[in-house]
Amino acid sequence: MTKGNFQTNSIHFIDKNTGYLVGSAGYPGTVSSYAEILYTTDGGSQWKVMPHPFDSSPGPFDAIYDVYFVSSDTGYIAYNSVYKTTDHGKNWKRQSGLQSVYRFMFLDSLHAWGISNYNILSTNDGWGRIDCQSHSATNNTLYSISAKDSLNIAACGGDGVIKTIDGGLTWTKAFNNISPDIIYFRGINYCSNNQIWAVGNKSTIIHSKDDGLTWDKIQLTDSLSILYDISFLDNSTGYIVGKDDTGGVIYKTTDGGISWMKALSYPKSALVKIKFPKPQLGWIVSNSTILRSTDKGVTWQEQKLSYDYNHYPSFAALGDYAWFPNGKFLHLTTDAGLTWKKSAESQSEAISAVSFSDINNGFCGTAEGSLLHTTDGGMTWADIEYITRLEFFSAAASPRNNAWLVGSGGKILHYGTLLTSVTPEGKSTIKEYSLSQNFPNPFNPTTTIIYNIKEQVHVELKIYDILGREILTLVNKVQSAGKYKVLFDGSKLKSGVYLYTIQAGAFRNSKKLLLIK
């Protein structure tokens, strides 16, 4: 064991006997503090010092922040940059181009995410090549996020609306606030029909019909209102919740958002989140209240629950299921609010954001930056990783266990694997549209799809199951003329026959692919 005190920053075990500790040895806060790695082969009874990649005497106050071994020989440490060993720590090599990585998390031996100052980095090859999973779109707080599918996600905050079309690899401004009329957008809803709605202070609503390319601005007549969230039952009927000088308020539209009228005043408190998981079933929360409607939002009833939420409220709802954070636990219902259960308490901090991709799999962000995951419908939660000290305010999940969380400092966190990559293969003259048969076929788990576009056009490439149900969107954006190659990873899917369909302008074609595991 190392001499003096040892301040532990991270611990990782690859089996019941073999584990690793990293941090700083000596006396923290003095010139005698230095970075060190310890390891055990007897379940932690004894610890030995492992060689590290630095000089024999690293500078004062140095520390190693994180450690992860994918096998007994191959491991990574975060010491500002990321270093890798393939011989159990005898030699370490700095991974190319990485700067100031303080924390990382691994999904498997190759896929990982890391925290670098205000950025979130991702890799698909063990930190050989990295992508900025975060963004330079904004450093301002993001209050809400909404996912249309696994590739198209939008978030809003003090800078307006930012958006990604590649599952979070890149983010761009979709709607930019113009000074001095700065609007703090608190709620966003990205609909399956390519419409995006966002609401904020000064009674402001913005709306896009084309995935955020163009926007209309709607101003309610009550200029004192602060609008917090928006939800639609169908293409015509929608609700907005917020507050005015009398307390909580609900606005309603029956013409697809062209006009809005005040539908209800709730003097007890501001109303901040609203969802309609089914047309007849709606939920609203404030800091102290859960409201339920079973008649399409016409009337609302308070739920008789002990509910006191001190953070920015968030909840999730799917069909008859709903989950409401309350400190370190959740109230949950599986029968539209007729009966309620209480989840086990989180071992981390108070839950501040929650989203479910299906009735079993859900994700939570906490007030102190941890990420939690459940696979039993929210009854129990496991810590995935301590990510950042910044608070998460909103979560969005999509099929295949992908999740995004947003919060203070413009932070965006993605968990899961992107199932596709799109590569332009050339810009030579293309005379016609075409969709090639995927290869290899059958495949396990990856295959390549190639298509040709003869002119600039909006392209959609989607995967369907044999019953015609949409599984995943691979491409959904405007592309220039050329040849494109898509690498599709079906590792999260079951064996079977699937369809892939392209829609490019008037051109449409489909082919079958066979996944065999």
C-alpha cells in the first residue's frame, strides 16, 4: 500500500478478486500529494502500487480521476487526458488528441463517454477516435429536451432551441434568441409529424412545421404569463401549462395551435409539466401537486399523495404507467392513477429528471449530476456513473435504451449506442436514384446499406419489422447528390426479417434484410 493518506477518486473491479483504485497519495492539498494507481488481486484485502505513465515525481496536487479495465491486461485511466495500457499497467500510452478528461463511462470494451470541461466526449473504438457528444451550441442552461426518434432530438433554454439529427453527435442552433427580447424557453415538444413546439416566458410560443428549419412565433394576449410546458393529444388539441399573476394556469388550443385560450386557473401553485400518454389521460405536476385528467383535459383532479418536489419538476408517462420523482424515490402507477406504489430510494441524490423508453427501462438524472437506470419499471434504480456536479432538469428516452439528459451549463448527456453511421462515398454524377441490397445479408450484427441520390433532396431511411412497424430511423435530413453508405448495427435487435425503406423526394424503395444471431 502507498505511504501516507490516499484520496480515492474512482474504483473499478473486473471480477470478485481483481480491482483498481485511482486518486492521489500523500497529503492532499500539499506539495507532497501525487497521482497513483493501486490494484488488488485478493478482493481488496491487500493493495499494491501499479506503474503509471508519468514521471517518477508528478507535480504537486496531481491526481488520477477515473479508471476502467476491460480485461486483466487492458485498461484506461483519466489523468486530464486518457491513457491506455495493454500489459496490465507496465506501459501506458496517451490516446490521440484527448485533453482534460476527468470522468469516463464504458458501455463495453470500445464504446465510452467522457467529461472534458464543458464537453461530453464519445468514442466507439476505446478512445482512439473521439466525437464531441456535447456541443458548442450553448453554455446556457437547458431546461427541456424532447426526442422524435433515436436521431432527431431538440432541447431548449436561454439561448433558444438547439437540435441534433444524428443522435447527439453534433448539435446546432435551430432557433436563436435575438437581444434584447431574450426568451427563456422552459418546455419543448418534438412531435412525430416533424413539428416542434417550445414555450417560455413573456407568454411566448414558437412553432416549426419542418423539423426546426423555419419558425413561427405566437404571442399570448396575457403578456405576464410564464409558460413551462406544452403537450398535444392529437393534431388539433393541445395544452400549455404555466403561471400568471393569479397562480397556475392552463391554456388550450383546438385548432392545432393557431389560437390559444385560458382553460383553467389553479391558484395554489405554478403548473410546470404536462403530458398526455393517451388522448383521454393527462398528467400535470407542480412543486407540490400531481393532477390527473381522464376526460381529455376538460377537468383535473388532485392526487392524494404526499408530494413535495423542491427541484425543477419532471415526470414520465407511457400509457397507463406514470413515474413522479419525490426526493430520492418515485411515486409510480401502472393503472392510470387508480393505485400507487413507491419505489426504493436512490442511493444517490434527489432525482431531478426522469424518462422511460418502455414500461421497464428508464433513466434518471439527479440534482448532483448522477445517472440512474432501472430495468424493472422504476421499482429499483442502479447508479450508472457519477457524471458531473451540474444538475439535470429534463430527460428524453427512445427505443433501444438510448437516453438524453440536459441541465445547467448547457450540459447534454447521452447514454446508449448509436445504431448507424452515414458516410458520403462520392459526389460523382449520379443519374438516378437507387437503393442497393444490404451486404452482407444475412448479417450479424452489422451490415452496410448503399443508396444513390441524383439531386439535393430530403432523405429518410428507416428500418421496419416484418409487420411494418417502424423500428429505427437511420437517416432523416437533406442530402446533396451523391452515393451514401450507411453502417447499420443490429446488435440490439432480435433475429428475424426486417425491411429498410428509403424515401427521397418522389423516389421510394424497400428491401428485406435478415438478421441471424
